[in-house]
Amino acid sequence: MSFAMHVPILAIAAPLLGAFSLPLMAKVHHRLRDLWAIIVGAFTVAMIVTLAVQVFGGGIQVYTLGAEAPDATLGPEGFPIRITLVADAMGAFMALISALLGGAALVYALGFAQDGKGKTLSMSLLLLLWAGMLGLKLTGDLFNFFVFLEITTVAACGLIAYRVWESRPPEAAFKTLVMFILGGLMVLLAVALLYGEYGALNMAYLSNQIGGGLIDRMALGLLVGGLLMKAGAVPMHMWAPDAYGEADANTAIVLVANTQAGLYGLLRMLFTLYGGAATPEVGWLITSLGALTVLVTVLMAVVQHRLGRLVAYGAVSQIGYMLLAAGVALVTVGARPEFGQLALQGSVFHMINDAACIGLLFLCVGAVHRATGTGDLRSLGGLAHTERWTSGFFLLGALALAGIPPLNGFASKLMIYQSVFMLSPILAALAVLASILLLAVFVRAFQGAFLGPRQNVVSKPPSPAMLIGMGVLAAVVIAFGLFPDVMVRHVVAPAAEALWTGRDAYMAAVLGG
Amino acid sequence: MSVVVRTVARLLLAPVAIFGAYVVMHGHLTPGGGFQGGAVIASAIALVVVAFGAQRLRKQKKTLSVLEDVGATAFAVLAFLGIGVTFFYNALAGTGGLFGQTVPIGPNPGALNTGGLLPLMNWAVGLKVLAGLGSMVLLLGLLGGDDDR
Amino acid sequence: MIGNLPFVAAMVLVVLGLWTLMTRRNLIKLVVGIVLIENGVNLLLVSLGYVRGGVAPIYTYAPEGTPVDIPMVMPTPQALTLTSIVIGVATTALLLTLAVLIHRHRGTLDVRKIRELRG
């Protein structure tokens, strides 16, 4: 028995315990609560990093809950019976994203949220959402996947709606909750169908059994539909701009991570669970939905006049790029040409890049809100005179999002353009066009909010905790932009490989042999 | 509410709560468990809210939320107790001590002192559910109360 | 035929729920629609584990005989259903709370009149 074996569950259990005990700490003193949040957050990040080191260094980590030993996945008759956690390179990569955004959001919330206005509640729900996302990414059990999906649903909608004294957040949360519940129920129906057919819930075992019959395809359709709802792809995207636009800045960036967790679920189901049975048609569906998402949301972003909603549409459009590239990879997964692998790497790399730059933009929007009390571009202006750090970070995030070299968005978008071009030049041209349009939108937003004459408003500068949160993300944006090859070689390529060809290793790690 | 409702509520309150506690305590032996028992106890709270109005319980909101946090934290801590072997490992089962006896085979009325961590987890879940559902009912009563009259 | 009745009933519930979601304009009725779908899925899930002539899967309550020979109903789907019911309770409560909050702010439950967030 060694401590290192327990890392996967500690990463999930620590924020869970932290979330439930935080309100108790707050009853004692609010300083104790802040300290406890920092301890829990730091411990969780440490666990995730340890897990990532283990997985990238030593292969897939398996953990069986409640068994005699962590690696005792099989029952007496060679049949997986318990809930297992399986951390492969992709899962660990997604956990790293959630560590980046969850950690930044927690630090930012310390300085941003106000006592007496739901600070305890928001921090507690934030930890709960973090735990749910980690569970989603590390679980190896299909029903457990559904349970964690619902944990993220409830926590995310609670986070959107906790400012009940305003009229818009409950409305946004209701919309989001309806979509998330419907998505969750579709996933549950798929789980029920698969369980009825194979009598098992273990993903590795199911992956071994699934052959592509009628029930399998029904379940695949339900899974894809449900998880696309969660990921916010057009035409199921209506909730996303509302939720991002109305939520607090620290909430919005965890919601981005949550959306990506939905996307991760989709990739996991398509590549690992249905690896042998997925057909190019599904890939074309995902590709076209991705292209549609990119176009529709960028066009919607043009007409926004509230900063939060504008960034929100930008965030949804990035999901479109990931879907586009993932779809290209799916179309080609049977033939396995080079550019399919490149597409998957681009999709995976874009997830962490999007997390960093969209996260940075949302945190800047939060700082603008705090400084001026409004997010309306028609009344903002001249913020660069007083808010130097915020305007610098906003510009950095906007340029990275639009894919300007040498920032991180360029590195991953180039991979996506190249691979999409190999499949269909028209789609690639559309993607580039959307990216240029996005740059125009953000330049206009920057000009409207930060440039121009100094306005006579009393502005409140961002607190040190908020600056730290923004600084971490900005550092990631710059670092990944300057050294994309290091990142791709050591982290992104193994993660994409785990989806691309790692299915057999996944099954072998759980089922043995 | 009318005097009939209030009298019946007074009569039923204790039996409902005790039945809920029974379901929680025997969760590892009979159908039911923490959630079901907790829901039964919460229905007693709902009875009070319906019969006497949510305002009567307004002050209990804080108590309920503390109980909820305690229940959830206790569950997570109990799960951590098994970490010597694996998370959620039943560390108390079969040790002979508290809840540590083995289950007798064959039809029997049920030995309460079995199950290891399971009864304790049932208690934690029961506490969490009774407080959670109770405060939900209470909050909906408090929220909806003032503009429906 | 009669053995398939739960599956048919589950499908009917899901379709009714979807119908409610698409045709009704009242927030509370939307919640009812969601609960209908939820119950349909739960019914499907719990009926998957049914074994003809099986007894309740409680070890100590099983009738006389060696436990191996008695057909028991599968406990796993029941546990799954219970979990999903619990989740359903939480989400329904959250939905209703949000509906109450929206009613407080706007004074209406009609989705056509609650359209502050558009475009």
C-alpha cells in the first residue's frame, strides 16, 4: 500500500469533502473558510498534477473503489463488478484543464465574491462542480459517469442562479437546467439500453462487447445527443451564452471547463466506448455541427453589446472548432491517416488553449464589472487609463482567442486548419473566416470598453487575488504560445493518442491481459 | 390551516418521524436506508409546514443547513476511513466491534450490529436528506407564501 | 407480450413528457414534462432487472434453501434507479425553486413573457 496509488480518488474526494465542509468552516469564521478553500484547492491541484505525472510517466492508472486492493478490478468470475476509476492520458489531460480553471476560479473568487452576497455558497458550489468534473473525467463506469454528470448539472445551475436577488440569473439557470437535465436523461436512457443488452456498466467491458447492433446505435445516438447538449453545440447552444453571460466571472470559467468536460465525454464515448463501431457518418455529423457552431455563434457575437455575452459567444464558437477537428478525426478513424491524428491533437490542444484564453477574458469581464458596475459596451469607455492590468490581459486573451501568433490560440488553430483542409478546403476556409470575424468582434469590444477618452467614473481596481487568478491564465497563454512543440510532444500527443489508438490499452488496463 | 389538520398533524408527527428513524437505522437490513428514511422524516417537516405555516419554522433554517453540511461531511469522512485499503472500503465490517458482526445465514429477523460502515453511512445520508429535503420544503414554503394569498 | 408492458409504458411516459415540453408554455408544466420523462427512464431501468418468479434480493429474507438456487431480482438496476430518483428529486427541486424565483421577479410563469435573455 502506498499513498501514490490513491491519487485518483483523492483528487475527486478532496474537493467533495471541501465543498461540504466549507459552509461549516464559514459558520466559525470567514477567514477560516478562505484558508480552508485555499488548502483544499491547493491539495486538489497537487493531486491532479501528481496524477498527471504518474499517467504521462507510467501509463494508465486504475483504482477500484471499496475493493481489497486498488487494482482488484475483477470479481471472482473475471467480471468487473465494482466502480472503477480509470485515468488515462486523456483523462489526466482534462483533469489538468480543470485544475487550471478551477484553481484560477477559486483564487479569483477569494477576491471577487463578496461576503453577505453568497460568497460561501459560490465557493462551496465551485468546489462541488470541480469534484463533479474530475469524477466525470476519471471514472471508468458508465452509470457513475451519469451520476457525476448530474452533480455537475446541479452545481453548475446553482452557481449560475445563486444571485437570486437579480432577475436574469434564475432565468438563465432555468434554461440551462432544462437542457442539462434533458441531456442527462438521454445519457441515462443510453446507459439503460446498454445495461439491458450487456448487463454491465464498466466502460472497458462494454467497449469490448459493443458490436454496432441496433440497440448499440440507438444508445450511441442518445449519448451523442445528450453530450452535445452539455457541450453547447448548435442547435442546442441556446443555454450557453445566457449561462456564461449571466454568471459571475469565476463561475463562467468553471462553466467553460464544464462544457469541455461534456466534450470530453463525447470523445470518450465515440473513441473509447464505440471505437470499433463508430462510423464515418457520425464523424460527418460532428464535423458539420462543429462548422455550424463556429459560424452561427461568431455571427451572433457581432451583434452583442454586452461584454459578458460577447465573450460568451466567443466561448461557444471555440467549442465549434474542437468539434470540427474531432469530427475530422472521427471521419478518418477507420483509415487512420496522418491528418486525422493531427486533427485530434489540434482538438485536444485547443481545449487547454481555449480554457486559458477564454478564462482570461471572462476574468477580465468580471474585473470590468467590478470596476464600473456595468458590462454594457455602449456606456463603457476609456478603461485603459485606470485599469491597466485588466486591459492588458483582455487584449492578450482576445488576440490569443482569435489565433494571432505567437499566442497559444494560433498553435492549436493552425493544427485544426491544416487537418480540416485535408478533408474539406471549404470547411477550412469557413473556419479561418470565422476566426477573422472573431478578431474583428474582439477588437471592436476592446476599442469600445478600454480605449477612448477617460470617463469620470469611480473605478474599483481588481484585488490582488483577482490579479493572481488572471496572471496564472495569462502566463499559460504566453507559455503555450511560445513553446507549443514542447506541450504537444509531451502532453497533447499522448492524450490524443489515448483516444486515437489507446482503446486496447484502456481495456487491458481494466480487464487485464 | 383548520383545527382538524393541525390536530391530525400533531398526532402524526411523532409516528412519522419515528418510522423514518427506523427506516434509517435498519437501512442495512431491510429495504430502505438513509435516503428513504430521511425523506420520511422530511415529510414530517413538510407536515409541520403545511399545518402550521412555514413562518413557524423560519428560525430552523440555519439548524437544517448545519445538519445538512454535517451529514454530507460525515459521509465523506466515513468514506475516507477505508483509505488504508481503498476509498469506500468497509473498514469496520467483520472486526467484531461496533457494527462488526457477520450476518447470520438464512432467514432471520436481522442482526442490527452488522454491516460495518454501512449503518453509519446510512445515518449520515439520513441526516443529509432529512435536512436537505426539509429545508427545500421550508424554503419553497417561505418563498411561495407571501404572494399567493 | 405482457412482459413487455413496462417497456411500452416507459416509452409512453417519455413521449408524453416530450410532448408536454414541446407544447406547454408554463414553467411548472415544463417541470412536469421533465419529471414524466425521468419517470419513464426510471421505469425502463428498474424493469430491466426483473427476473420472472424472482424474489426480493434481500439475503436474510430469502426463503428456505441454498441461496444459490433461488432466483433473485437483480439488485443493480434497483440501486441505479434509486440513485436516479434521488438525482431527479434534487434537479426537480432546483427547477421548482428557479420557477418560484422567476415568478417573484416577473410575476408570470408564461415562457413567452419571460424573454429578457434573447439573441
